[in-house]
Amino acid sequence: MKLQGQIDRLLAQRASEWHQILENATDSQRAEFVAWLKQSPLHVQEYLETVYTDQVLKHIDAERLEDIETLIAQVAPSVVPLGKESLTPGSLPKGEGRNRRRWTVGFGLAAGLALCFSLLPFAFKHFEAAPEYATALGEQRTIQLADSSIVTLNADSRIQLRLNETHRDIELLRGEALFKVAHDPSRPFTVQTKTAIVQAVGTQFNVYERPNGTRVSVLEGRVKVTPLGRSSAGAGATRVAPVTESLSAGQEAQVGADGTFRRNPKADVMKTVAWRERRLIFDDAPLEDMVYEFNRYSQSTRLTLDGVPAGSHHYNGIFDAADPDSLAALLAKEPDLTVERRNGEIVIRKR
Amino acid sequence: MSVRNPKLDHPLTRLAALAFRKYAPELHRYIERRMRRPGVAPDLTQDIFERFLQIEDADVVRNPQAYLYGIASHVVREAMFREDRSLVTYDSEAVEEAGGRLDHALPDDMAERLALQQDLKRALAELPAMHRTVLLLIKRDGLSYEEAARRTHLNVNTVTTYVFEARARVKMILKDRQE
């Protein structure tokens, strides 16, 4: 029943998207739409219902109870101003705190009161908080910057913005984000993770920060990727000298925690960004990665592997990200696995 | 001087559009009944689907919506006619409305109409704030996508995405009312 609900939701979404596309469709889009309709009577039904819903929506809030100005004020914090007084990139020390309000305290008394008073306005202006945006488990969020770039945050993700007249710097502190960058050669657009710096001018790309490194996927244009070559793996670890690599549309690469740069020649970047539609697409993916992905989306159900060796099970498939039960149902059919459901958790064990 | 769109000037397209205009109210009533009282409305989807499959793609691509709605309208009209005959409850108002406005969508019955308004209210309350805002600006206040984008400081593509997501959610909520 639940699985059917998820399928219905995806179908409704697709039909509604078609209704939108058809407002200004090209010949090839119309042909694609017809092919979609001819795939199934369900598609026909969905589309007819969508058109009906669209008509009904003309009567929404007919009594005008909703105050649009209040609503706009509510959603306005999602719009990030590109202020002239913003921070200069690299002007701040790295910190561990999430809310990085760095009111300066480094002015010594020895510098004298006069100096303090003369510097104070500058200090406050310069050290104001860099805005952070975050999503909870299962939540996705789109933020538009004032330069018209758009950042879409996937579930359980966090970014920090440092924007000024010469730079547009974003730090991906956790998770995954899709960046659609407004063209502005005078202000490079840079995304930094723990292991890589990704720079673009006018393009669209996805960055996924994980404990084992950073995956960069390019949808449009070209980006430059500079591995940071961390040396935190211990005294004997090899430090890799940063070498900037170039990725163009359709290409994907993984930067390892040790700074290694590895292209993925089999990548399908459209599958990589299927998360925007809350779909998870796996292609010969190890089970532990699938579990990790599902757990980013579900607040109510956690998947846990118990005694299942890493790399022992690989799967292909398309799943609704909000439906970990569908993966559990698949795994329950494996002869060497058991699936146990208990409060808010699905435990998968080696039989 | 009016300019004719050659894509819409094909005889089959005109025929489909004619059927759509003629029987649109019946089609809307059928979809409304099916969404809100699925057990009551006969399932005509397969019939609509099969007739749609029979048309050559080259024709239907000119105006897929008109074809689909034309076919669906015909199928529904035929089914209702059969139903009317068997029950001997021919609805003369339906004939009067047949040539009426295409945007006929609210149910005729006052109680049903109020129920739908309540459902819409509930659906709106369930939408995330951004979806609710964009939907109201476009559907209630009649703004264009560009105008809505300016009001919300979003770009037009983002606004269109919020609209189609919101519409899908509302549809699901309206259908869920029955389950």
C-alpha cells in the first residue's frame, strides 16, 4: 500500500511537470509527452486529473484568507543578498563551530582605546556572520542568491556562504548540493569541501561531500577541481600535491580523502541528480552505500546493517528516497540476509 | 488581422478540439467524480487509452492535449449517454452546458462544492510555505510566472518548479480524501 502511494506521488509529479512543460513546448517535447502518455493508461489518467486539478486551483483561497505579504516575508530569508559589506574570502580563520559568529576579541588593551574605537566599526563590519543554510533529514531546500545563482540543498546538508564583489565562495560543510551558477566571470564561483575546491564561472554542477571524499558531477559548462590532499591520515600518509583538473558537462569525478582525483567514465550525471525528484538511482551500488543514501532521507525509519560485509551485495534499481521499506522488501528476498523491523529501525543481518 | 497557426489547422486537430469544447463539462464532471468518489465513476481510462493509441503520432504531436481531451471527452460522453439511457435520467442541463466554458471545474452540487473548497483549504495548509506562496500568487492572484518570480526574488524556473510540485501535491491530497 505504501509503495503504491509512493508510485502515485511520483506519477502525479511527472504529470504535473508535463502540464507545465506543455505551456511552451517544442515539437520534440510534445512528441516526448505523447510517448509518455502511450506508455500506460495510468499516465493518461494522471494527466487528465492534473488538468482538472489545475482548473480547480483557480478557486483556491477564494475567500482570500491567506495574507500574501506575510507569506512572502516568511519565505524571504531564503533569499540571500549579495551585500557589498560581505566578508572577504579567506579573511577568517577556520573554526569548528556551526554558527560561526566571529566577533573579534583579539584587540589587546595595549593597542589603546583610541585604536580600538577607530577599528571597531571596521571589525564589526568585517567579522559579521557568514550565513549558513542547512537541511534536516529528508528535507530539501532551494536558495537563490542575489546574483541569480541557485543552490539546491539535498537532505541532511549544510553550506556557508561568503559573497562579495569579487568572489562567490561557498563551503559545503556537509551533504550534497546542486549549484546552478549565474554567469559572472568577474566573480569566480567556488565551492569548497574538506577535500576539494571546485571552481566554475557559468555552469551547473553537483557536489557531494562524504566521509570518504567529494564527488563532483557537471551538468552544464565546465568546472575546475583542485584536490586539497589532506595529510591527516597519519605520519606515513602520502601528501598529494594539488593539481587542478578540469571536468566538462556530463563528466564526474571523485576526490578521495587523501586528495586522489579519479574520473568516473561510466557516470550518468542525470542519475546523480535524480535526488531533486527524491529518487535514488543505483547502478551496481554496494549495499552499504544504498543504506547510507536512504538514511539521509528518512526521519522515521533508519536502515542498519549488522554483520553484512562491505562490498558483499551490489544492486541496480530506482527507488523512492522516502521509502526505505522498498529496499527492505527487496533484501528480504535474499537467501543470505534477514530483515528485522523494530521501532523506527530496519536491521539487515547476514543469515 | 488574425494569423492562423498551421499546427492547429489540421482537420483532425480541429475535430479533437471540437469534441473537447463540446463535451468538456462532462469530462470534468467524470474526472471530478472519479477523483472524489472513485467507486461511483466507471473506469473509462482503458477505453480512452486504446483510442489514443490508435492515432498516428505525427497527427497527435501537433496538439496532444486537444487530442487527448477530445478523445476522453468523447468516451466519457458516450459512457454517460449509455448510463443516462439505461437509467432514464437524461440530464438536460448537461446539454445546455455542453457548449459552455472550458474551465468548468467545480462540482455542480452545492454540498460537493463546499466540500471541495474545504479540501482546497486543507491542501493549501499542508503545502510548504514557498509552494503555498507561489501557488497563491499565480492561481489566486493571477500573476504571471515572471511577476511571481519578481515578488518572491526567485527565478522563473524555480517558480515553475514550485507550481508543478504544488499542483501534484494538491492533486494527491484531493484524492487521498477518499482513502
